[in-house]
Amino acid sequence: MKEVGKIWMNGKLVPFKNAKVHVLTHALHYSTSIFEGIRCYDTPNGSAIFRLPEHVDRLFNSARLYSMKIPYSKKKISDAIIKTVKASKLKECYIRPLAYYGYGTMGLTPIQNRVDVSVSCWEWKMGESKAGKFSGAKCKISKWVRIDSKSQPMQAKSAANYSNAALARMEALNSGYDEAIMLNNNGKVAEGSAENIFVLKNGKITTPPLDADILNGITRDSVIKLLKANGKKVIQKNITINNLFSADEIFMTGTAAEVKSVTRINNRKIGTGKIGPVTKELQKSFMDVVMGQDKRFLKWLKFL
């Protein structure tokens, strides 16, 4: 990671190397942190943050679900995100707001510790999403079951949820795959380790509902709205493993992944085994949106 610009910590921009926490920070021991992943794109009309208000809203909703009081207003956090991106001097970057219970008292109960907030950003590289963009990702159905919403709130984007996701991702990578697909406790498809999933069959597009123990992805929401605007309907209903294997096309969505194709699952070919026409069209349509080329969705972009 290139250490460029500064990191916003509790109201101040500090040098990248000085953005440190104590080893007894509560969140480090008990996963008591929530965060967001946001993209800033280098558009023909300048750098623009994608769906900033929605990301900030979700950050505060995650905090609420964890009884965490963020000591700043939504406007203050939004301004901090903009300041951090500008301080980085990057035209395009990945942005990570983070709120966490900090250093103070050790023990399971976090509420005696103050809530610290930081905003970081770094140069974006395609990385693990590359296969899904150009050749189609190979996915493994994970042995790790997606955490049940009765165990912890899956609508919160919390660090605690991502230990589960990391296990699935590592299992997939160690087995020679690009990504994992996780099932929920009912044996239905939930999501990838860090992406929502969509299935196309006979012209119909389906995606798991929010009560399938999935995160309410902002890219998921963007894609559903984009498909609807383009005359396609998305049905939210439970998806089975057989639905995956019999699909004509499968694609995943996420802030990092954007729209990526899935062409193999457990070494079984999906559709033609190549990126399908609907997925390919959607990839282009989504990039038109984030680059400000689709005037219908300009409101989703916060130009700097």
C-alpha cells in the first residue's frame, strides 16, 4: 500500500504513518468496529465519490445496531471523507471510514470506552476482482455457513461479520478458486465473501432477499435500480444451489468488485462458461453510471 496523503482521526488529519491505535484498543480484541467501503472515481468531469450519503447512512445504521454512538454528525463524517480524499491528491481511490471502540477499559463490555472514528483512503487496484471482469470468476461453495441474523446483525457492516467471510475467502483461494459463495443456515444462497449475487435464467434476474442473511449492498441497490431503469426486472427470492448450477449467467456486485461475472462454480461451467451478454452489458452500464456518463444517475456522484 502506498502511504499517500493523510488519514482523518477523531477530527484531525494526521500523517499516514502516524495514524496508530493502542494495542489494547477494544475493537482489536473483540471486533467492536463498523466500517464502510466507498469508491472515488476519476471521471471526465473530475473526481467523484459514488453514493456518499448512502454510505454514511449505512455507517450510522451499523453503529445503531451495535449500540455505538458516533461522536460526530453525518455531515461531519461526510466532510471528513471529502477532506481525506482531497488530502490524498488521488484522482481515484478506495475510501474506508471506520468507527470503533478504542483504548480504555478491557473486558467484553465496550460502552465504557470512547468511540474513535477514522477515515482512510488509498490507491485503488483491481486485485481479486480482475478475473470476474475479464474471464469470469471461478467460485467455490464454501463449507463455512453465513452467520445467521439471529446470531448477530447482518445488516451491519461490522468487522465481526468479516471474520466469517475471510474464512470462506481463504478456503476458496487455497482450493484454487477466485471467490467463495456462502450458504445460510437454511441451505439457501446468501452471498459471496464480500459481494451480493445475482442469477439470470431464461431472461429473469433473481437475487437473495435481505432476510437471507445478506448485507444490504449499496452496489446491489444501484444495480437493481439501474436494471429497472433499463427495462429489466429483478426478483428478490431465495436461491438454491441447483439454481446456481442451472443458471444462464451469474454475476456478483460490490464496492470493490463493481459487477463481476461468475463462470464456474465447484468446477461446473455456468452457461457457456464465458461472461454472458447481460452481464457484459451491465458492466458497461454500471461504468457509465460511475463515470457520470449516464445522466439519469448523476445524483449518485459527489464531485470534488
